[in-house]
Amino acid sequence: MKAFVMKEIGRVGFLEKPVPGLGPGDALVRTTRALICTSDTHTVKGGIGPRQDLTLGHEAVGVVEAVGGEVKDFRPGDRVLAGAITPDWGDLSSQNGYPSQSGAPLGGFKFANLKDGVFAEYFHVNEADANLARIPDGIPDEAAVYCADMLSTGFMGAEHGNIPMGGTVAVLAQGPVGLMVTAGARLLGAGLVIGVESVPGRQKLARLYGADAIVDFTKEDVVERVLELTDGQGVDTAVEALGADATFQTCVRITKPGGTISNTGYFGEGEFVSIPRVEWGVGMADKTIATGLCPGGRLRMERLLRVLENKRLDPTHLTTHEFRFDEMERAFEVADKKLEDVVKVLITF
Amino acid sequence: MKAFVMKEIGRVGFLEKPVPGLGPGDALVRTTRALICTSDTHTVKGGIGPRQDLTLGHEAVGVVEAVGGEVKDFRPGDRVLAGAITPDWGDLSSQNGYPSQSGAPLGGFKFANLKDGVFAEYFHVNEADANLARIPDGIPDEAAVYCADMLSTGFMGAEHGNIPMGGTVAVLAQGPVGLMVTAGARLLGAGLVIGVESVPGRQKLARLYGADAIVDFTKEDVVERVLELTDGQGVDTAVEALGADATFQTCVRITKPGGTISNTGYFGEGEFVSIPRVEWGVGMADKTIATGLCPGGRLRMERLLRVLENKRLDPTHLTTHEFRFDEMERAFEVADKKLEDVVKVLITF
Amino acid sequence: MKAFVMKEIGRVGFLEKPVPGLGPGDALVRTTRALICTSDTHTVKGGIGPRQDLTLGHEAVGVVEAVGGEVKDFRPGDRVLAGAITPDWGDLSSQNGYPSQSGAPLGGFKFANLKDGVFAEYFHVNEADANLARIPDGIPDEAAVYCADMLSTGFMGAEHGNIPMGGTVAVLAQGPVGLMVTAGARLLGAGLVIGVESVPGRQKLARLYGADAIVDFTKEDVVERVLELTDGQGVDTAVEALGADATFQTCVRITKPGGTISNTGYFGEGEFVSIPRVEWGVGMADKTIATGLCPGGRLRMERLLRVLENKRLDPTHLTTHEFRFDEMERAFEVADKKLEDVVKVLITF
Amino acid sequence: MKAFVMKEIGRVGFLEKPVPGLGPGDALVRTTRALICTSDTHTVKGGIGPRQDLTLGHEAVGVVEAVGGEVKDFRPGDRVLAGAITPDWGDLSSQNGYPSQSGAPLGGFKFANLKDGVFAEYFHVNEADANLARIPDGIPDEAAVYCADMLSTGFMGAEHGNIPMGGTVAVLAQGPVGLMVTAGARLLGAGLVIGVESVPGRQKLARLYGADAIVDFTKEDVVERVLELTDGQGVDTAVEALGADATFQTCVRITKPGGTISNTGYFGEGEFVSIPRVEWGVGMADKTIATGLCPGGRLRMERLLRVLENKRLDPTHLTTHEFRFDEMERAFEVADKKLEDVVKVLITF
């Protein structure tokens, strides 16, 4: 089968690979739609270390092609979604409530990391009964595919933020994950959602997905402006959706005592991430810093699909570019170099 | 001043009373709008025991007329909202996180219970700095007044329900509190909200406030229908919004293992409320039963006002009837006898 | 192999059975020690419906005899403990945080319910890597075996009780589970633990396991006495450890507003379990009722074994009787008829 | 009256001051015992900025001398404890569940910060009904005085750590607060408590208060050793009880994915506190960082007194030195310069 791989650090391309084999609980899925994630581009730059001929991609939907002998709930022909994270559900960390950390820190992140990803004609899913979800008829593939990572990670950013009903939330910044944090904060009862973003197209999407106010960090001081918008108190919840030290610091500064800083960003550089000491209340201001990795699993995916099915949200506005799988090299370049105000690139197989 | 009182069990009417005096932390508010609550009618029937010449009403907004010497944040002329529940914030139960229970079980419920209520030209507010909230300019009195009890109680029903993002919720029934539970469940991320109600007008409001499906208990079996709507699993959260033993039992029956039954109903009759033993998993199915009394206090009210200010919800569709204060006797009759498909009755002073 | 079975409702005895076969993730354990549980006697009386030749028992330790081809962490010769509850870890209910409910309500309860139990020379464990725990050298079998159910269920009763540091707890009654609730409440920071019990031997054990006060319901009014012991406020947490309607009612009555009633009891009779309406605050006193079924799984068992290893607790004082496996009929009679002040009966294989 | 004050940065001494006046809800307490806190010495060095003639001290017990006109529950002659933190209970932050942050970040910290402290013949308590607790007869002053800060802060470190029953905890380091974290972790069900400390006297106290293992950072690598003690997994909970960047970093490194870093330390230096990026899982390992400031208030104090009353803990082993109030200058020198292996210095009035 045809696969789009990271040949080595810095180099991508197509490769012919064998169709993956199946263990007794596994499934093979024929890919129909996929999305390119910024983290795919990080991976190619060496973000998770060297890899050779690793198939990229972790956001996809498709049709079940084959299942192992112990799979009970899925059969060939089922239209399915797999989460970007496919945990080992019996693992100690899963039993502890943290399936994304199963096997090892971030160990639920298997696609395009511990095994081949989804940018191929077929992909392999471990513990299929626990990691696949059937896509309801009313939801097209090009919407369902957003559940795999964008909705799950973005909503997690809001969920970890402990937002009180009617509370105040700031989301820094409004890339695809940040936009889904914004949508998630709205879905979870935030009374005021402030989107921090400078790119006009993303500001517009932020409004569409529920931001009540936009703060442009190139034009105003974020800390001052957020305090102004919150009567000097700071927000109940600040969500980091960029993965930059400066943004993280701002999050701590704009959060009120008793509030939560919720991180969704991938921090790729530097030895340390910096907590501003004084604004952290010298370690005593009851400001909590929460983190996490995209929740996966069938239950999560079923719930996210229900969010789409009952029209709470239309994620397809994130799709700024569409390509066929055989145009993958150009598609990847657009995503990697952030050309043409790209937000998300959809691939059709 | 003129007050509308419960003269004794079963009898209401106007009475001339002195304007309330103020302690050092208190405020006097000139009433501008109020709502009649079903619990006012329960009170008159003797629901909380005998009372003599007790001013009724606990949902109101107004303008500050005077404040005690230690009040810092409010002054005459401020347009304000007081929660239906006005806790003693230093009390042990408040320190324990349950201000509605301050002083005694349900002890935060002072208006028209432990002291005179708000159906009068003026009403008294204890701990004004902690129990009043300024109403933002954009919110008219007739909307703000819904925060006092309807939004606070209804949203509480959803908040106590521990609704997962995209989870399933059933709300039994769709009276004014139930409708605000429905709205609250939507605001808190429910992926499917099922409203149980038989009255056509209320079914319509349920749709308006966010119910995805309506179950009419006069036409179908609620347990069967809810299981059908949830792939046989039952809901994550069932909210009791009526206060009837049969409804409570249904809530236990339709909740999945690991789910929550959240009560907002006032149970006025019988020695016991009945948990169906088998469907409760013989005491072992991880079904939690939560209860509570309308959260009050300035922070809560400020957050609810923010929900209105940023257009998450328009509660005024609940207002089916409007009267002047001098028409209070007729107004009360409409509410009490549930005439003309009444939902809420708004009083203008 | 030899097995001690429920032949039909009301009749037990030995039976020769084949050694269980193994699926790829399963393990076969040679039994070394087991405990008889009150619920075994309920089962024989028909508590979970008719069964034919079902091997009884769900509390055991042993030595791994064989493992399936996909088991990674255990091998023949390992001394191991299996929880009484052995969940399907990939199931939706497990993903939802309720593994004891996996597959169906109470579906994690497989031993002596959905499959043969542990009162046999060998027993079968599903998902061995996730449901077995290695027993540290310092812990003898006769102590480790208490983790399977007694510690796990008893501690759960305390854990679900949301006990504040220094809070007040009442435990009704002091059977083997109740005694472990008492121990668990102490381990979780309760400042006052009140054991309700009338049997002198159990009162003595209650003191040993940490009860600060004993209330004998045959000699004093439990509600009055508990209120007296808590300055009239009621307890933060009341744990039902009997499974009787009257005891459950008392729990609701003695719990303060904002407190928790935590159930561990199996309710075997009647159509309903009764919540006393007024003391429940007419549905508004912020009293939460929590339930659950003995948590299982490797992580839970490892943590409980650590509790024993570091000498937090010695559960062997619960063992009032010891028998060899070939004396099982007499042993079961002692447990069933509660002869000779029995608390727990230990079986050696 | 005689008061021991910070005259300016770096200089302390006695001063004659007027007895404090009382507002309607306040109380005046005649001091009987007090403890010197490390933070008193930080204050004198300028840790909270310049102060002139500020009475020092925030840990004390005494006898009520006088009360304001609205105080209901206390009267002259009552033997009482005041928490180090005396919140404004009606404040928005208190309503939000964070009374220590009332009024301003860390605003509940009034003694020896926003007003005169307790190192004087009399001290003033705001909101006396909410901030005082009566000391039960069985508890001597020299034990009760530890509740004000040491138990409350130390236990908070454990409480914020989200310790699972039987979980693993490391406490860095074993000063007086760290020792009470150790005791608190044991009281909250930790199955393994690791104390990190190099001073022999403190190591010994750590054992006494419940540490199962001691790691001496001058002799072994803390990260390696803690991983070794936890089968390579890291701890469920690491508590920072020193306030140093290096120690904080170690806490992040030794915590397992899904675990919690709980801070009790006061960070007095540097612009930033540093999170080690990789061991924090690049922001995705579900490691939560929690902080807080000593919980105050009557309910907290009553619960801590109950812990002492029922013999869960004897804090008086922390007292290494005792002085009379007139020896305060020498006493303060011992505490400030950490002479003679001082842990805590008790002052008798």
C-alpha cells in the first residue's frame, strides 16, 4: 500500500509498504479522510527524535477492512473514527485514570510515534473494541475526522480549566487547537471567552467559535487588557494553546487566585518552562497548573460525535485547504510552512 | 410600605408594614421587579409550617435605597440583584462549602421564610457586600430577575449532575426550573438533552432552551424511551425538577451505572422518597444522588448576570404573564392555580 | 480438580470439575488461601438468581500455574492476588471511570457470578496483566487475601464518603466490611470515627481498627447519640455497611447538610430503599448519596498491598476461624449461620 | 501593652503599644502561647516589603479578653485558637472557595502583614465567630498552637496532593511544615511516604511523624532513589516544602504521569520558578501543579483540634526550644539563625 512517511529528520515522501497485520483484538481501517496536524510537522523536524520511514498522521476516519478474531463490536464495512491517542486500557496508568499515559509518559500516542500513522491507504488500530467508534449516518467524514484530535485536545483544554458556570476564560492562541478550546469553553458554560490572537483570519474564526472578545497581542498588552475585561480580577481559567514560554507566563499572570492554568501546548524547546514567581503568588495563590494529552478511546469519541450529531458545533470551518492523498507532498508543504493562512488541511483518500 | 403577605395558612393579601431597619452590613432595596415562584404557593399552603403576616417572594431586583455603615461596595441608586438565598458567609456550613445551609439546614433561605420576602415596596438584604450584585447596563430588570432563583437553581441541577462533555442528560419535568436545567445542561456541554414533559407549551419552551428530544410521559414509557434514545445505556445524568416520588424513581431507573441523579425538586409530601432497589444496583451501581438548594451570593449572581450579558440565554421567554404590584392578588391566583398555561408571572413595582 | 459449588439454590457441596482453559490474556492460579464472604451465603440463598454447579468464592490468593500467550508481566510460580472484581478494562464503563460496572451493571463481578469462583484448586483470571498483582515477600497469604474484597470494599466506603481532614464519620455496622470502613476512615484522616454495633466482639474489633466511640443501637438511640457526639451537627460522612433499609435511613438522618452518605451494603430485599424526606432536607440539604462496588484491578491491589507492606493495618484480626479446603462444608456452615461469633473464615488449600 | 515588633527591615525589638480596639464582629485575645515561624524571619529580612513597628507573629493561642457587640459564640474567658490566616468570609474569593485569597492575593494573611501580629500581650481577631475556635479541655495550649499554621499548612500540602489510598508520596524537605506534610500524608492514606532531608534531627522526626523511607540528598541522587523506591514509576504526589527552585524541579521530575506536585513552599527569590520541560512531559503528561496558602477559619481549626483531641498526632515533638515572652529577642535569634538544630520555638506569655 501507499504511505506518506518521514524518511528521516527533515525529509518526507511516499513509500510502498505492506498492509499491517492484525493481532486478535486489532482492526485494519481503510483510510477515507485525514487531517494534517502541526505536530506532524514537528515530528519531521525531529521533535520526537529520529525516525526512519515512519508513516505520518494521527487524525483519520475510514472504513473497517478487517478485524482480529476477538473483536466483538466492529466488522468490515463499518464507517469508523479512531482517536489520535489509542490507549492500552488495561495498563496501570489507564487504571489510574490517565489512559493517554498508558505504557509510558505520553504512551497512548502510538500513531506516527510508536507505530505507523494514518497517512496511508490502511491503518492499524490496537484494542479495536475500545479505540474505535462508529460514525453516525448524519455526520460526514470531513466533520467526524476533527474529533480524533482537534475536538478532543481543544475540549480537554477547557475541561481541565475547571471553568465555573458563567466564569471567565482566556485562550492563548487561536490556532486549530486554540479555536477548539474556545468552542469547548463556550460549550462548558464560560460566561466570557477572550481569544488572544493577532492573525485576522483566526480572529474571525475565534468569533465564529464563540470568543466574546479578541485581544491582539501585537497591539495591546495582554495582561492589562485581560485584567481590564475582568474588572481587575483576572480570569478563572487561562488556556495555553501555543506551547511557548512567553505565552505560558502570560497565562499565569492573567489568572486570578484560585484559578486554573490549563495547558494544551506542546513545549518543544528550552530546558525549562517558566512560572513567573510573584504572579504565581510566591507559590501560595491557589493557582493550579493542569496539563494533559488528547484523550482517546471509544467513549470519548462517541461523546464527541454526539456533539457533532446534535449540532453543537461545526468544525469544518477549520478546513482551509483540501488535497487528494496523491497531492500529499504539496499538502504537507502548505501545513509545514503555514502558507496561504492555512488552518487545517484535509486529505481525501 | 405596602407588602403582599401570607396572613396565615391558606390566606394571602396586602398589608401595610414599616420599612425594614438596617444593621451595619445590610442594605435596603426598593423593589422594581419580582417573580412569583411555585414555592411561594407551597408556602401559603403550609409547606414550611405556619406563618403570620409574612411577606412573600424571594425573586427580585431593585435599586439600593440605603446601606448600613459597614457596607463598602454598594450605595443608594445602584441597580441590584439579590439571590433568593442570602447566606451568612462566616457560618461553619459556608466555610464547609455549603452556604445555602448556613445557620441551619436550608438556613440560607431567609426571604419569605426566616424573614420578610421581596413582595413589598422595599426589601432587606443581609451582608449586602456579599449578597448583592450590580446589574450591568445591558441587562433589563425583567431579565436580571431570573438570576435570583430560576437560573441559579436550574443551572445547579445541571452542575450537580457531573455531565461529561458530550454526555446524555434527561430532565424531568419542564417547569420553569426544569427549563433552566435544560438550558444549563446545554451550557455545560451535554451532547443530548432529553426533556420529559407533557404540556405542549412547555415542550415548545424546552425545545427553545435546548432539548434535543422530548418524551411525553402521557404517551410513552419514559424508561423505555430514554433507554432507546441512549442505545440501551441510560443517561449520564438525570435531573429531578418536579419533586415527586414517581419522577425520582424514574430518574434512578434511567441513569446508567456511574451516572448521577441530581435533584432540584422540593419534596413536600410523604415520609420517604423511594429509591428503586434493583435499578439502583442493589446499592452498588455507582449511581450517585446529589441534592442542593439554589446557590446564592454575589459571586454566583455576578456570574449568572455575565451569562445574560454575553447572550448565552434569554430567560424572558419564561414570562407568560405580567402584572402590576397592585394586581398581586390576581397574579398570585394565576400562579397558584396554574391558570392559562402559566410558566412565570412577572410583577412590576 | 476439586471445587466447592452451589449446586442449586440452597444447596452446596464439592464437585469434580475440569481445570479452566485459558484465553490469550488469561491466567490460571493455583489457590492457596481464600476467605468466605457473606455474599457467598447470599448467593446460595438465591440472591443473584438461580445457578447450577457454580463454584463459589471471590476472595483468594495463589500461585500462577499457567498464563496465556499474550500475558507479559506474570509467569508460573508468581505469588499473586486477584481482586474480587476483575473488570474488562477496555469496556465503555471502565473508560468512564467505573470498571466495576464493565460489561453490565455490576459486570466486573465475575467470580462466582458470571463464571466459576475461587473455592477450587485452581481459578481463572481474565486480563491477567491488568487484574493480578504480585504479593511482596513480606506479606503472608493470610493477610494479602484480605485485599481482594474486605480492604477494597471497606476502604471504598470511606473514600466515597468525601471525609474532610479531621472530619466526623459514623460507620453502621461493624461486620468485616464495616470494620474495614472504620480502618479506612482512620487512614483517610477522619478526626472522629463512630462505630455503630451491638455485638461485643465486633465492638472490640472496631476499637482495634480505629473507632473512637461505639454506639450500641440496642442500648441507645443512634441518631440522638451521634448528634450528641458531634455537637448537634451530625457527621460529615455516614457509611452504610449492612444493607438494611433502617440503617440506610439512619445514615441520612445523622449526616449534616453538605455531608455524604456512602453505601457499601448489598440491599437484598424490598422494592425500595427509603430516604427519609424531611431529614434529607426535602431534597435540598446538599446531602449526597454515593454507592459503589468493590474496586478491582492490579493498580488497586498493588496499592492495598502497599498499605499492608508498610504496616498501616493488620487485617488478620478479622480471621476468627480457619479451615482446610476439605473442611469447606463445615466452614461454610459457620459463615452462613454466623456461628461462634464468626467474623471471617479463612480457608487453606 | 508590650509587643515584639519589626522596627524596620533587619531590625526587631520590643515596643509599648496600645491595646487594639474592636469592631462589632471582632475579638481581643490575651496571648498565652505563640510559635515563631520561619516566615517571621523572612518578613524581617524584607520578604513582604518594608514595614515599620509591625508586631510580628501569626501562630498563637490565648484567652478571649473582650468581644465586639455582634459576636455571638465567644465570650471573655474562652480559651481559643485563631488560625494564622483570618479570612474575610463574605469576600468574592471566599465565595469562590479560596478564603486565603480574600480581599487580595494572599489577602487572608493579615497577622504581621496587613495588621499587627500575635507577639504581644493581646492580639486582635477579625470576624471572631468565623475565625476563632474554642480549645477542648484535653488539649494543652502548647499543642493547640500548632494548629494555627503548622498543621494547617502541612496538611494542606498533603490534601492538595490528591493522594490515592495506598499511594506514594515524597516530601521535600522535613522542616516543621514538611514534617506536618509527612504526618498529613500518613493521615490521608499514603501507602509509602518518602522524606527527603539531610539533617539527622529532622530525619529522626520524619520517621516519628510517619516517613517510611528517608532520602538524604547530600548522599544520593533524589530522582534516582525515589524512582528506585517506586519501581521506576515515580510518586503519585510530590510535596515541595522548602521554597527553592531546585527542590521544585525535583518534585516535577519524581512525579509520575497523572500525579500531582503540591506546593507549600514560599518562593522568595528569582524572577521565575522553573518547570523542567521534558520531565513535565513537554506539557502533556497530566502532571498537575497545585499551590495554596494555609487554610484558616473556625471550621478548619475545629477539625485540626479534633485531630489532636483524638490522638492522631502529637505536634509538640516539633518544639525544640522554649522561651518566655521577655526573652523574645534571644528566641528570635535562635529561630532566625537556625541555632542549635532548632525546629520550632515556643513562647510562653
